[in-house]
Amino acid sequence: MSNYRFDQSWETLWLDEVMSQIKLSKLLMKSRIERDMKNVEDLVLKVETCSIGVRIRRPEYFDKYKHEVTFRAKRDSGAETEWSKILRGEGDLHFYGFANPGWKYCKCIRRWTLVSLHAVRRIVIGRSMTLPFISNNDGTHFHAINVHEWDAMDAKFVVDANWGKWNP
């Protein structure tokens, strides 16, 4: 059965690579000239604090699920999931990527998407949307979101992405 420690140990392996992938250009904006002249301020971080969840899928799931972002929505143990935290307003962004097939030798992320959890809430709560639970057959269940469909519903859903040559 999957549990938090097992899931977290996999994600922790990838944090340095995730941090290197997120482009600051998406989180920075140019300062107004007046602010630069007065405050030595050329760039402004668009958010004061920003929490980012991370999910890295194993490479064998890439071909079938490369257009999805998933969130754990239920654990048979009753433990709280990321989905309930998101819906109650926790989190700002979510980094969702796929490990490269040679991940044991190179912590490379094959394809990734950075999504806005604010957009997730706008779509789910604003449209009173109910998503099906999909079982992992290990005591956890998730909701799957098609990145392209949801980006069409809310233009701010995808904050940044690196789909590279794997984007059909």
C-alpha cells in the first residue's frame, strides 16, 4: 500500500532538478522605471510567497499519461490528500513532471508542466465540477486532469511547461 513516506521519498529525489527547471522569467516582471530610480528595483517577484507542490511520475507512465496532471484525492486509510488541501485554498502552483527513463543515472525530467492551483480552484469550484476517482490499486485514488482541456477552460492554468520533443 502506498503511504505518505513512500510517496514523499520519491518526490524528494527530484527537488533539485525541479528547482532548476522552473524558469524565474515566469515568476518575475520588470519593475516600473520610477521604482528602479527610487529603490534599485529592476525586477519584481510576482508573488510574495508561493508554495509549490511537486509530483514526478515514473517513466513507464509517460506514453499513456503525458497529457495529464493528477492529484491524490483519497486514501483508503482516511489520511488527508493534496486534493482536499487544494480545494480548501492551500497551495499556489503544482509542478508535475515525468522522470526520464534513465533516471537512476541522471535525475532528468522528461516533460513537465507547472499549473496554477488557483486556476484549478476556479475551474472546479466555479463550475461545481465533480471529478471521478481513479484507483491506483494500492489504497490511493486520484483525479486526472487533461492539461490541454483545462488550459482551454482557463488560460492561466498552465503557468509554464517544458514539453520538448515529446509534445505531439
